[in-house]
Amino acid sequence: MAENAEDVISKQQTILDNFFNLLGSFMFDKAKEYLDKERELALKNHTVAPFFSSALAAFAALASAEKSYANFMFLGPKGFLRKDSSLKSTYESLLNEYKRLEKKHITPVSTPTMSPTSSCRTPSPLNLPSPSPISACSEASGSTSSLISVDSSVRGSGQLPAFLGEDILENLASHLCGQLLSYVRARLRTMEFYEKMYAMSSSRFMKFDQLLNTISDIVQTNLKLFHHPMLSPLKSSFSFECEILVKLLEAEIHMQNWRFLPSLLCLHDVHSKLGAWVSVPKETKKSSASSIYRPPPAPMLYNWLRTFKAALVSKFTLYFHEILSKQTTATEMKNFCTKASFDYFAKIISFQKKYDVACVAIVLDTNGLENYTGHGYNYPNKNYEAPKGLESFPLIVSYPPNCFSQEKHSSHWPSVVMIMNNKEQEIRNTDTAISMYDKRMNATYFMSNIESRLTLVIIFETKKTDKDTHIHRFMQSLCVQLRGNKLFASLKPGSK
């Protein structure tokens, strides 16, 4: 049975739907292979016009670019004295191609009334020509004779078109290209964002507030762009990625300021979004593509975001260890910490016992910290007075537990606060830990800044040399791990 225009249009819509579903499910190779195969088949059977075939080729090229992006290949080593084959130039080439194809948009003359189908498309947010009944709804349905009369009126020839449904498919393709322009621009911005994150890994302190402002702006800018129903898998994947980054960075900032509940809520939101991202139900239409819908392995992008979340959960477990310990037994708390990606508390205990340390502590500087309410969850409408004096430097972590409340070690606390005040700039700006021996107390204090308000303090009740590599190695390792330098350096493919 010979195909009519309606059949051709419906088939090509199904092909595009399946392609973008595959693309939004991390199945980049399958998506490209599927679309290339369908395009070759259509060319062989002369069922699509050259323009629509060019659009299919441009869509298939996006799959290869997305695969490289999802595996952070743009952060890999750059070629030397070679033709520019970077991912950025690939996306820029796609931009130019989509611009060219969008300009081919056909604006038909008035046509017979046609009832739109369920896949009627929303107008592009870009400055496209004023849509007609067809350009506003490329999938308009109607009788075969209506479609033919539309094609004929466009050409003004009164003859049947060379390809059935050609004008409607051209309108659909050019409209999708217009929306993909916004998508590719958004991709270029997220690439720059990851490059910025990787560059920060070599700095002593990560500027998480700057990163949060950048990714939040990307989210807001693209909130209402590339909204076409066919592109919804891409839209969903892009939104999950950016929103997860926003919540991870918010959690990081909340932890730096020792905010229990906001940190917990952000981590919970990230956990939910990571789960939803890989379990979004796909509406697979009955076609040859249905057999290739299998759960794909997650790309490096997704796995890195999971690693970021796991690192923050470990950090949360350390910073709020005291309040979390009160919610369960000591054995269960120990088991929970063991299952974390990095067991900070076990490392602290091991170091304290091995080197006979009087106390290992993390101290918070609350001076200038807004809305400080103390440890754990606090009733939001209750008024809290800002801490003063020694109380403005509360312990958030200590081992042995509550070591400074014990009579044996309580005399050290004024010395700790005095050193933190007098040596603030030195502690903040020195890569290695600073040390000070107090002859009167017969104690040696080592201090290193973890983050802007958090300082790692180690006390020995004996004289220790500043050249003790075991102490410095432990403190540097713990601080670098908590700051996230290694995590952000791992963005580069092949890094350890």
C-alpha cells in the first residue's frame, strides 16, 4: 500500500520522538545509530526531502557532541598544532548549522482549517517568522487531500509536491533547529561552568558562592527555552543536571556556615533528583526503536554528581556528628560512618590514638555569622543572642568527645581562642599548619584553616617539633578532602 502524506509525517515524528528520548536517556550511540539508519532508509526510499534529511544529520551530530560532553571530554588534554577539534568548536558548528536550517523556515499562505493533533508544538521563543496554522503546529492533521492542497499552494504550481508532507516536515525541522539553538548555547555555558570548577581545584579555597551564582543564572536564563514537546527529554536532563548542581553548592555553603537543617534539606533534594533523573519514564512509541530501550550505563557526568553528593554526605556526617550520634546507638552510628564514601571520624580517632593526641577539634568562628542558632535543629521563631567571648568560637567536632569540658583539658580552651584571634591571617593564608608551643601549659597547638570559618585544631600536652611530617600530612590531607579540591580536580578525565 502506498504511503500518503499523513503517514510520512507521522512516521518522521515518531522517529524524532524516539531519537530525543534516547538522547535524554544517556543512550548517545544508540540515538545516533538509530537516526542515521532511519535517515539512510528515507533517502533510499525517497520519502523525505533533502532539507529534512540535512536536519536529521544535524540532529544526529548532536548525539556525538552530547556523548563527549557527558564524559567531560572537553576537560581533557588539548591537541597541539592540530586542527581545532575541541568540543566547543563542535557545538559552535552545530550553532551555525541550526541557524542555517532555521532560516529555511517556510511560511505557507492561508490553508484549509485543520484540527491540531496532540503533538501540536509551542512557538519557539526565538524571533521566528509569524507562525501560520502550519508553522505554529507542524503536526497539524487532516485528510491527505488537504495536505496536498497545502503543499501545492506553497509552491503555487498546482502540482503534487516531490515529497509527501514536505512543507510540514520542513516547518517542524526548522522550528526544532530554532529551539536547539538555545539548547546548544546553554551547553556552551555549562561547559564554561565545569571548566571554572576544575580551574578552582588548584586554589586553596573554592569560591562556592561564585559557582552558585553562575549556575543559578544558567537555570534562570534557560527556564523557558527549548520547551518543544519533542525536546522534553533534553529539557528534563538539562534541568536535572543544573538543579542538582545548585543544591549541591547550596549544601556546601550551608555546611561552611554550620547550618544543619538547610544542609540536610539540600542533600535530600539532591538524592531525590539523582534518582528521578535515571528513572524518568519514557513513552516509547511502537516502532523499530522500541527494541533498543535498555538502561544505559551512566556517563561520567552523572557519576561525578553522585560522587559530589557522597562527599557532602561524608562531610555532613563529620560536621554534625554530635547531633546525629544522639539519634541512634554508638554501634549504628559507627556503621553508618563506615558506609560513607570517606569516614572522617574514624580517621580522626585513628590519628588521636596513634600519636597520643590530647584533643582533635574543629572550631567554628561565629563572628559576623548571621542567624547563628547553635548545634542541630533549632526552632526558627525563637530569638537567639549572638555568642560573645569564648563562646563565639564553639566546638563543632571534638575527639575525645567534649574534651574541653573535661577538667584535664579545659585550661587549653582560652589558649586556643587567643591563638585563633592573634594568628588569624597566618592560619588563613598558610598552606601548611601553623604550630605554637606554650611553655606555661607545656602544650603544643597545631592549627589549619579548613574553610573560611572552620579551623582544625590539634593539641599535644607535650613539646612537639614543627617539622613533624606525620602531623602536617594528616592535617593537610583532612583539610584538602573537606575543601573538595581533589573532588573538583577529578572532573578531568583520567585524573585520580
